[in-house]
Amino acid sequence: MIEELVRNTSERIGDGIRTARKDAGRTLIDVARATNLSEGFLSKLERGQASCSIANLIQICAVLGVVIEDLFKSSDALTRTRVTVHRAVPEAEESLKTIESTGYRFRHLAGGGIRDELEVFYLVFPVDHRMESLVSHPGQEYCYVLKGEIEFVVGDEMFQLSAGDGIQLDSNQPHLARNVGPKSAHVLMTIANPYPGESTIDWWRSAPRG
């Protein structure tokens, strides 16, 4: 029973490593050189015919851009999103998640997978709430104003955008966005994350994805 459990676990880890390696576009010899482990050992590991220490497993995962728990996910979950379609939602505004700390609402549209470098959000800024705290996180973002007027603060600079205007910024800079118009404002936000599989921390994360 125990031997079977060990064998199944080894095979699952091996499958996860192989999937992550291929999706990362790395060869066995690439990973061997990056980890100082032998190509033969890594080949056996992928076939479930060898085991390794937690330290070596962490090292392999770091090279492949995943974490250990990712190896136990399905092979589909480990790959970059190939194609996804977002459909219009009836009564779209009613389906948005509310961010309690600001009153802003949002819906996660796409991206955010283990290998995805992009995430896309639809945001609604109400009239009677404002975001006052500056935030920063790794990556870049682009915001396109669909409706209303938004004031973007980036470091010491301030930009006012109306429908049809957009702004791109290095998200490492302290920034915030707030509604300065008489009606709710709607924004499409795209985030480029330099560390796929790791969530960028920002104010819309305080509510679950839609």
C-alpha cells in the first residue's frame, strides 16, 4: 500500500515536472545545467523512476517557474492559456464583485493562470467611493477608460482621463486610480505580470474572482 502510494506520487511529480519543462520550452539538458543535476537523473525523475530531496525539487521548480504544489495539478492547469473567450453577461453590472474597502466593483475576465503573463479586469468606479492609498506591485499595466472620468496618480504625477483615453505604467511605481466624474466610471485593465503563477497584490484582490 505504501509502496504503491510512493510510486503514484513519484509518477505524478514526474508528470508535473515534464509538463512544466516542456511548457517552459526547456530541454532536459537546459534544466540539468541550471540545477547542477544530471540529465539522466532528471529523465528518471520525470518517468517516476527516481525521487529527490525537497531542496532539489524546489530548485527544479524555480528553474521552471512553478512551485511544488503546481506539480500536483492537472497538466492542463500547468500550461499557458491557449485560447479563452469572454462572453457578454446579461445584467453585467449586477454580476460584478464588490471590493468592500473601496466600494469599487470588478470582474476578472481572463488570464492569471500558472503560465499566463497577462490578466484582464473590468472595473467599475462608483461616484461615492474613492481609493486613497497608493499601491505598487511587480509588472506593468494598461488601463483604458470605457466610460466616465478617472484620475490616475502615478508617483508625483497626476493624469485625468476620459472615455477613449488610456494609460500604461510601470506598476512598481506607487499609483492609484479614482473616479472624478459625476457618474460611475468603467475601465478595462490589463496587467502584465513578470512572475507567472504568482498573483500580483493589489486592491482588487480583496474580493474573489468572478
